[in-house]
Amino acid sequence: MTTTITLTGAGGQIGYALLFRIAAGDLLGPEEKVRLRLLEIPQGLGAAEGAALELQDGAFGLLEQVEVTDDPAVGFDGADLALLVGARPRGPGMERGDLLAANAGIFGPQGAAIAAHAADGVRVTVVGNPANTNALIAAASADGVPAERFSALTRLDENRARAQLAQTLAVPVDTVRRVPIWGNHSATQFPDVSHATVAGRPVTEALETIVGDVSVWLDETFIPRVAKRGAEIIAVRGSSSVASAANATIEHVRDWVHGTDDWTSAGVVSHGEYGVPEGLISSFPVRAVDGEWRIVEGLEVSEWARSRIDASVAELTEEREAVRALGML
Ligand code: NAX
């Protein structure tokens, strides 16, 4: 079988890190052939074409075809999976409203092109920021494609949270499980350790002997560290997260397609779960079953967690209102 994958922003940094892993089979496994459609804006075509030449030189057995285009109708043609990575970054002096409007101008038409040209079962992952609201705009513009087929990346935040816990507890990262991200992929996000386990034991219990007052550590150290990790990477590296973002994107899409054996996090459409207003694309604890994200329901939410979730969801509501006020939703 061959899967058609459309990558927007293919000439950018994350695009470059993603392409070779997809071609090597990291996304869909060693049996599934892939056809890549690289969608860019005219200024990014050269970089995408260069990446396509390098893909050719990789002589990847799974890679059937690579097409580079700046036409969304061609780019999304027959797409089974769409990875929307290209976005407008915040420029100097740009207000939040300007950023939302600029991105609505990208994700609205892309949503419409997906509805018109992609394969029937298309699944869309939005990485480009502001990821949750961009996903909302794309979904709203994709007539006839269920909103459940759109999701926003918060897996990088979850991976950062699990890695911080593993480092603090001095344990292998894969023993730390169930650390969902709630809300927006932004500084208001809530990485939640309430139900997390380390080698089967509650993380909060394991933390007590190491950090002392766990709630103070969570509020003052852990949550800010995870929420501001992107800024930390920029400060240290001189450039934003790239390979870790590509890795999280691979894990997100692979899990969506192949299923999960435990919880993970993704920005998915709310049907009112946990009091999140219907229609928002908010991050939740999720499982992937039969190619669909399923929100993990029935979890106990403490008053403290509730206030954290509410604050991030309030920001998502404001973003939706701002886009509506611009007449773009
Ligand atoms: P780059 O600036 O390196 O690349 C972006 C590429 O997108 C450029 O080549 C540009 O020409 C292209 N592009 C812009 N508008 C386009 C359009 N309408 N159609 C197709 N292509 C278009 O950024 P990069 O470092 O690759 O980051 C990409 C996006 O990921 C940014 O919005 C960034 O903020 C976001 N991130 C999201 C993360 C997440 O966890 N959700 C984490 C990493 C990253 O910060």
C-alpha cells in the first residue's frame, strides 16, 4: 500500500527534519510506501526543491514519489495524511490579533483545499502556531470533513514534561507514563502529573522524597520549565526546537494511525468533555483507537488542576473570539 502525505512548510526547519524520517519509515513502518507532496509558498520553493533532491539521493526504498508545489489544490491532492507545519511567525511589532489573522489567512484556505482535494479519510495534524486555533480554523473551513480528523500537536509538550520528570526522579523516561497536557500549546498549557506513574507507582509519591513540597515544586519549577522549554531552547541553541518537534510530530501521527497502548496528549475537538466549550481544539489526555482520537474520560480533576485547565481553555476561547471578530470563522 502507498500513503500520500502532504507536508506544508516543507522548505522550513521542521519540514527538513521530518522528511527524511518519513522516507525512512519512522512514521508508518517499514512496509508502507509513501508519496510525498511538499507544499510551500513561492519564497520557500527552492528550499523544498533542494530537500526533494536530497530525498532522491537518500535512495529510500519506501519513497515512491516526491512532488513540490505552491498550489494547495495540487499539494493536497489525494492526501491521506496532511501535516500542516508551515505558518506565519510573529514578526516584529506584530500584535496577537495580527498573528491570528495572518494564520487564519493560511489555514482557512488550506482547510478548504483539504476538503476539496484530499482523500476521504484524510487526517490532519497542525504543528504551525498558534497550533490549536489554526487547527480550529482549518477544520471550520473544511466543509464535509469531520472536525475529529483535525488535531493539533501537543506531544512535544508531553515529551518535555515526561523528560523533566524522568530527570528529576533519575529514572528511564519510558517508565514515566500518563502525563497529559491540557489546553493550549502555549505558556498557559497545563502538564498534569495527577495521574502520572513511574514504574507503576504514583509520580507524586515518588517526587515527595526528592523535591519536598510537591505542589510548590509543580507550581514553581515543573510547570514553568515545561511551558517555557521552547524559549529555553531558543536561548541556548539560538534557534527554535526542530528535531524534537519533528520527533513529536512523527509520534503523534504514528499513534493516530496505529493506535496507542496508553494515554498520550493531542489537541482535539471538544464535545464539552471536562467542561471545555464545544468546538474548541484543546489538548486532552487521549488514546488512539481504530484511527481515531478518544478523549480519556472520567478522570478526577482537583480544584487546583481545574483552575489551571480553565486558564488555558480561557485563552483558547479568547483566540476563537478574536478570529470570529475578524470575520474569519
Ligand atoms: P520555518 O520558518 O523554518 O519554516 C516554516 C516554513 O513554512 C517556511 O519554509 C515557509 O516558507 C513555510 N510556509 C509559510 N506559509 C506557508 C503556507 N501558506 N503554505 C506552505 N508553507 C508555508 O519554521 P519551523 O521551525 O519549521 O516551524 C514551523 C512551525 O512550527 C512554526 O509555526 C512554529 O512556531 C511551530 N512549532 C510548533 C510546535 C508545536 O509543538 N506545536 C513546536 C515547534 C515549533 O515551534
